[in-house]
Amino acid sequence: MNKRPPYLLGLLCVLPLIGAFVGIFMVFYGIFKYKDRTFIVIGSIGIVITVIVYSFLFYNLRYGKATAKAFAGIAQTQINSLVKHIEFYKIQYGAYPDNLEQVVRQDETVMIKDPLLLRKANSNSNFYYKKSKERYLLFSVGEDGIANTNDDIYPLFEKSDTNLFKFIRKREGL
């Protein structure tokens, strides 16, 4: 004669991750030991709760507003640093690079990938860069991934520093 299943164990099923393991345990024990349909259902609910909670978390980490804001902050920091590397490249070679890959060849630690585009798995995930004679345009396309919109991120520097750098300010054109 089988004992009554420990239904209270089902309370652990509301805890994500732990609930999945307890749920799997309950499903197997419900099928093979207790042969109790209610015990199996409670275990299945524990598994489903974990899947729903983690799906929501991963979705939010990829597409959430807070995540986008954090990536925009990272993009701002990286693009500010990238300007300095581009300017150093000009000092070394006498001209601005034709593309950002030339800066990376000079210093492999330079980050030219736009974190906002990497987040969206875009095929061309570099910061936007265009050289024009003795000036250049550099920016992140922002959260929407579209150039020349209000969410674009441009390098930020002190007013005194911008006289030294030849990057083109917001939408000045080439």
C-alpha cells in the first residue's frame, strides 16, 4: 500500500529554479511511486512556473528599458574613449583612419562595437564612423538602431577639449 504523497512539497514549486527541480522530482515520484495525478500536476506547475519566470527575466534583460539605458551608458563611455584613440591614430599616422578597423589594428583593446547594436544582434555592429578629409563623424545609432534620429549618442567632452578634436558635432554634415 502506497503512502500518501507529500503535497506540501509542492509549496517549493513556487520558487523559480528550485521549483523546477522539485517539480521534476514530483512528476517522477507521482508517476512511478505514488501513481497520483494531483502530485504530477503540482510538479508540472512547478516546472512551468520556473520556465515562465526565467523567460520573462531573459526577455526583460534583452528588450527592457532599464537594460537599454544601461547599454546606452556603456556606449557613451566607449564612444568617448574611441575619439581619443582616433585622435591618437591621427597623431601617429598624420591622417584619420579610413575605418574603425584601422584603429583596432593599432590597438586591439579599442572597442569599436556599439553595445546597443550588439544587443540586437545586428550584422554591422560597429559605431557609425565616416571620414571626410580632416574631419570625421562618429556616433552610436542609439536604442532604435537607426542613424540620424533623436536617440543617437555622440561623444561628449569638455568645451576646451572639443577644439582639439575634429569630430563633427550632431548632424553638422560632412
